Amino acid sequence: MGTAWKTTVLSLWLVCILSKCSAEVRGYKYLSYSEIQESLQNAAKRYPRLVKLDSAQEVFDLPSVGKCANKQGLQEDCKIWIVEITNWDTRLKDSGRPHMLVSGEVHGDEVIGPQVAVEFMDLLLSNYGKDEKITSLVDTRVITIVPTTNAYGYETQTRGERQSDGEQELDPNRDFAFDQDPDLCMRTVAGRTINELFLAHFYRILITFHGGANVIGYEWGDTAHCRSRRCTLAPDNLAMVKLANRMRDYAGKAGDYESEYKVGDMGSTVYPVNGGMEDWGYGASWNDRIKCSPRTLGGYDLERTDYSDGSHRCLSYLVETGMEKRPDEQKLGTNEEPLVTGGRGDGHVPRNLRLLIAAADALEPYVALNNVTVDSDSLSCTWYVGGAFTVPKTRIEATYPGEKYKFTSHMEAGNGSFPYAGKMHMFSRSIKVRTSGSVYLRAVSIDTDSDLGKNSTSGEPQSHFVRSRSDPDWSYEINFSRVQGSSVFQSKTIHVSLDTGEKLDDDGAGIDWDELETQDGDALDEPQDDDYDYVGEDDDKKPPPEGSEEENETDQDDSSSDGRPSWIRYAVPAGASAGGLLLLALVVQAVRSRRYSTLQDNEYYDGDSEDLEDDEMPLRRYP
Ligand SMILES: [Zn+2]
């Protein structure tokens, strides 16, 4: 007995070492309708402050289609469950919180999405309060998850929605008020559920899961914008491409079971359709306006498809999770390292959890001040800008208690960071400060992703995603939710003791940064080059005049973020005496212009290539 016991302990210890003693490894499984229902109900009970659970039947008064087995195996009306995750304690005080929608499936036999949807909920909830990034995500976003949008189709493993015996199945993904006949839209309860959600929220990102191809597709994909699989560029093409690429890169492969996602507009990567959810989600309130008059399910009020201008401006992604609509269960993967691209236990579920995390992270830019050190009369800060792609101007702002001025450091320029994938572009700055007392600090990002707003041939961007981060005049409001454009994003304010270097409790809530006068000059509105240690009054360290050879040589690629030297510029000089402030380090330099071709970021774009013949389509089955 002694020996056996020792062996067991030893092997447990080995397993523990190998798996870093992490929580129990769990292989993802296909859940039935009733198991999904149970998970959602348990989550709502366990996390009442983070979860709101409703069904489309109760909250939107929609009919139900078909019977689904409950936990006891009894047949009951199928419900379309809607989970809404955010920090509900603070939600009403934060009307600007951005919204995202995840639909697990609309085709009942494409079954990876529902597992991903439920596991995504679980990932957010079980890591809340434990993982800083996920906690912050839940605190700052509202995520609506509909695991089985076509619930009866999922229960019966049929593609469409069959509303009564002997009747033809209706395809929910041809059922939307866009590029469709008014008689042929809003015929399904699945379609109406998504429609009602769009009437109640201004979504910025929609992810709708399918199966049968290996694609992340974006607009356009309707027959009006696409001819023989060549589509005109959507006005928000640049944002669509950049986010699709980020999702693809972080998602990676599904273990050994599926290669990396192909990315492109839906018309060329899949095929054009009428009445697709994605084109509708993006364009139905400004591009194509149809009022649906279906005859099914007792009809549907015409007003329900009479949209306000702000309702359908959502970057909408069709995610075809892989060539197999229902791969073997072991290909779903395990929960070992779901947020590590190519990590242990990788498979279809982890890769799509990563895809969803990338989307949720990008919903809105945020600024994180992550390290501050005080050293006699100077203070060093590092910070980054997440949820963004490019950061043309960012700086530190500081003020002292009771001060009516704020002091600003020189501008930095660089890339946005994506912390989940470890892709960090850290900004760093040392500033001169008083030798005692305390200081309030924050980092600010200005004109974040402003290049997304300067599009091309296809016209002004129309999405909330782009306009909310580039256009201060962009303003829409519905149901205690606001989309308010801004060109400035800032970190939380922190309060630091200059005597001890410690972070003080006070979060600076009483400081109205906008009311403080700026002490540095206009010249600081431009990004500075990084290669100069400019220490103010020291004349011979001034940068060379604009356009000089030396200046051109120092122009560097902003994408190389790692291993940059730390440099010092005294941009916040505060005379220790009467609070007298010297304005130092005024450097004017032209903004380095960066141009983006709309296709530059999209290696996979097929819309303008000749080589994709119809018979070579990557798709054989109807996704
Ligand atoms: Zn499908």
C-alpha cells in the first residue's frame, strides 16, 4: 500500500508540475439546448451583478417556434436566450459604455458557435475579479450573447427555422431588412430577435458564427454591392480589415484541426446573399432602407423595421468557424490555455474565444498608465493605449493638488497595444516634478486611430466604431446608452506621493482636467521625434530645424516598440518655489505623414484579384 501511495503522490505531483497546477483540465463538449439553458440560468444565479438573462419571448414578446427538451427531457417551447454581461452596478452611471453582440448560430447545424458563446460567457464571469484585463473588459463594455439564435434549429440540428410541421425551412440569414424583398424579411423569430436587439442597442461590433468555411468576413456581402464576387469597398473598410486581421492573428489555428482564418469581404470570401444579417447590421439605417411586411408568425409591425439613423452602424463580422460544421468533439479543445495562440489544448473553442476577446478589446480605445517611479526631482511613467491600432499623439498630464494648471509632456506617437497577445507598444516619459508633496497624473491619447476616419474612395466612414473614436460631433442616444464621439481618451487619474513614491488612495475624482489651464504651449500638440534628449534651456541640444538631413535620419518606424531606450525630456518643469512654471522644451515638428492604402493591411483581399475563379471557391458546402 505504501508504494502505491507514493507512486500516486509522485504522479500527481508530476501532473501538477506539468500543468502548473492549474485548475482541472476540462475538454470542451457539445452542449444540448437544455444544457445551454441550464448554464445560462446558473450563471445568472451565481453572478447576478454581472449577468442579465432574458429570453426573446419574454423581453420582446416574440412567439416561440418549436419544442425543445428541457433538463428533465420534457418538451417545452424553445426559447431564444439572451445574456447581457457587464458590471451592472455601474452600468447606468456609464451611458457611454460600448456594446457588442455575439450570435452563436443562426443555422442550427453549424454548432461550434454556441459552444464558443457559452464558454465566452464563462470565461468573462469566472475571471472577473481575478484577471485584471478581463475584469476591466467587463467593467467597461456591454456584451450581449445569444448562444442559440435559431434555438429550434439547434435543438433539431437543422439549418433553417421550420415554423410548423411540413412547412419549408426558412433561412434566418436571408431574413434581414437589407437587399431583400419586403415580403421575404423578418419572417423568422431568429431574425426578429436580432432585429429587436438592434432596436434596443447601438452595437459597435457584431460577431455572428457559422460553419462550413474558414473565414472572417466583413461588408459588403450583398448582391447590390457585389458583382461576381467582387464587392465595392465599404466606407469603413480600413477599420473592418484592421480588426479582422487582429482577430485572425490572435485566433490563430484551431490546434491541428483548422488553419488560420482567411479574411476578406463576404462577397468574395463566401458569396453574396440577399438579406444577410451582416450587411444589414452595418448598413440598414443609412444605406438600404426596407420595411419588412412578412406574413409568417402572425405578421410583424412595419415600424419594427423603420430604423432611426443611428441603429445600424455596426462593424458586422461573419465568422465561418471551419470547414466542418460539426467536427469531432475532441477538436473543440480544452480550457488549458484558451487565451494563448497555439497554446496547450488548442482547438475550435479556444481560438474563437480569442477572436471574441480581440473584438471586445477593440470596442473602444483605452489608456493605461502602468508604471510610475519617482526619483528625487523627476518622475518616470510608462503607459500604453489599448483597443486601438494607431496612436498619433499621446502624452502625460500632471497637476498638483489645488493647482489651476495642468502640465503636459511632449507628445509621443506609435501603435496601439493588444495586451492579450503580448503586443505592446509602451510609451515612456520622464518629467521633472517638485521634490515633495504629491502629484496627480494621467496619460492621454489624442486623435487615436484617426487614420480610420480618413478613408479613401468609398466615402466617409459610417460606423459607430470609427466615428466614436474620431468625430467629436458624432452623437446618438437610446435606452440610457450613448455613442458620443471623442478624439481624446485618457487613463484613470492616479495620485502619487513625491516624498515616498507611493500611489495614494485618492483617485483624483475631484479634478476636472478639462477645466485646468494647460501650461505647455501649442507646440506640444505635435508628436516629437524620439531620438532627442531635449533638456530645455540647453541650447545645443535643440533638435535640428525641420526638414534638415539630420531630422530625416532620425525619423523611425513607430512599429519597433521593443527595446527602445528610455529618454528624458523635462516637459513638466515646476519651479519648486512659488509654483512658478517654466515652459521648456518647445519643439515643433511636422507630423510624420502616414498613408494607408485601404488594402495594405489585408493580404487576403481577393476583391481585386483575377485569380479566384468561381470553381476555386474555398467553399463546397452551404455555410
Ligand atoms: Zn451558416
